[in-house]
Amino acid sequence: MIKLNDDYKIIADKIKELEEHFINCKTPADCANYVRTYQVLIMIYASHCYTFPHNKKCKKNVYLRNTHAIASHIIDKKRMNDLISNKGLHSDLIANFYLDCFTLFKDYVNNNWDRYYKNAKISAKEQEEILDDFLLTDGKDLQEVYLKHRKENKLFLMSEEFCDLLNGTTGVTVWTPDDGTNLVLLAEQDNKIGELVTAIHELGHVYDFTTYANSHTLRDTAAYSNNSPYCEVASIYHQYKFYEYLLKNNIYPNDTMKNFLSSVNSNLTYLGEIFPLKLISDEYLRKKKLTIEKQEINRVLNDLNEKEELIDYDIVKDTFDAYDSIRYGYGFMLTMTMLENPDLYDNFQRIREPLFDKEKLDNAGFTDKVINKSMVKRMNKYFGETK
């Protein structure tokens, strides 16, 4: 594993800094941003050090506690309304290419999966060499944030307990609203290429939040990092650039393909969850707070008698969060579009927003037609008959 910090004093210090900044929380949005980050950092520290570092007096701050609760409710409601009002646009976009892409992927996996099952033994030194070369060549955007965070010891080792707490998540990035600091946690894995992929993904978040903050206020950056349907685009984009770098240079191709197929499968799952979204009633989405049960999709589609034509149900989880599906779904779609059309990369950097804006996407070149064409072309490159 690349060198990671297993001393969590920096996190404890950050918790104390946030406590000192609570006095500056003059708006509901500030309360929501600070308390959310504060609670996450306390959970992280407690999971790694088995003690709670926070000042108990903060719990007695009635203004902070009540305003945070109200503001969080308003933010969640705004995010929900944004998703519901655009659910038809999301579903219609994906309907144009999803079945073609999923069929290509499924056929490839059925014929090739047995080739990719071993984890190669890769030393920490070799991992560093692979990462350094990527950052010097295809991943130059990430080099500065990686070197900065490594120097400042803000790349932390994630404990097994914390991984389990997050249902197997192997990487987390926390952006803090008081000064824009990013703290990254990475888990140790038997899958050494997977460790590097996770590191690139999280560094993509750091780059995204850092560059966004360069032209926005801390408050606006907090809104973007917490709520935007685009907040997974940069991380997924750099993740797939890393896959392409590994494959192009024939670096542990079997391990790379195993991880690559796992990522594509996960991203296609998110797209599959968005596919029938417009058929789910607004009332249901509001009542369930965007958590959708597979049986509800079954019920709606069975009523239409179009189940087999619309979706392969094996790819949809029993229960899923529609907001997560949108974030990771758009992360994947826009990534494939930018990889196929590199000139669009700079366009996307200029239109990042806390909420979905169809007109801005279209004007920046991310029209339905371009996304559809890019998705099919990219999936054919990866999984077409010549593979």
C-alpha cells in the first residue's frame, strides 16, 4: 500500500477547529455544513481511536442544533425537488442507450470473466512507482493535490472497522467548510490495483473540490460537495483515465480488467436504477425520501406489461437511493462523454453546479445526442466483438 498516515491527531485537531468556528455560524446553511462535517469527523475519529474527542458543550448549543436540523431539512427538500422535477429527463436520456450498453457488457462478461480472478502480489514500492508515473503522464491534474496531501499527512489509513461501518467502502474524502481542507481515508485491500484505483478516485474528489473552491465561496463549495448531481464526475473521470493508462501500458492487465469490469458493472447498475425513475410517482418518491424499493419498480412496470422490454432486473438492487444513482450515473455518463470528446473536459469544469441544469449541460456540449453516441461508442471500444 502507498504510504498512509495512521496518526489521527490531525482529525482531532480539525474537530476542535470546527468547534471554535461554530460561533461563526450565522446562517442556516453554515450550521448545516459545519455540523454535518463535524459529525462525520467525530464518527471517523471514534472508529479509529475508540474515543470521542468532541466538546460536549456543543451538544447544548440550542441554536446550532435546531438550525442545523431545519436547514438540513430544507436542503434535502430542495435536492428532492430537483431530482423529481427532472426525473423524466434522466430516464429518457438513459433509455436511448442503456440496453445496448448493458447487452454489450453482459455478453463480454459472460464470455471472459473466468480470465480475471487472481490478485497479483504488488509491493508498496511498485504501487508508488505506478502512481507516480501516472501522475507524471496521464494524471497530471492530480499530481499537485496528491503531493500536497502526502506532504501534509492528510492521506489516512482507513481501519477495517470503519470500512465495515460503511458497508465495505474503501475510500472517503471529507471537505471541511471552515478552510477548505480535504482529508482522505483509504483502506488496505488484498486487491492492490484496487487500492490504487480507490486512491485515484478520492484524489479526483480532492481536485474537484479544490478547483471549485478556487472560483467559489466556501459556502458555495460546501453546497456543491454535499448536494451536486455532478460531484462524482471528476472522481470517476480520473478513475477511468487511470484504467486506460494501466491497460495502454499493459500494467497487470488481468488485475486491471477485473477492477475495470467491477467498476463498469457498478456504474451500469446506477444507470439501471435511473432508467425507470420517471415511472415512479412523485408522491412515492417524497414519502420514501428518494429511497426506492425494487418491488415498487416491479409493480409499476408490471402494470404497464413492459417489464422485459425495459430493464434487466438482476442489475437493480433491492433498495437504492435515487440521489446516489443520479450522482454515480451522471458521473459515469459524463466521464464516457469526456473520454470520447476530450474537448468537453474544460466545458464541464465551467458548468459545475449544486443543482441539475439541463440547459447548461446542453450549451456546454453535453446534449442527449452526444451522451448517447459517446456511451455506445465507448462501450463498443471496451466490449465490442473485436475484444
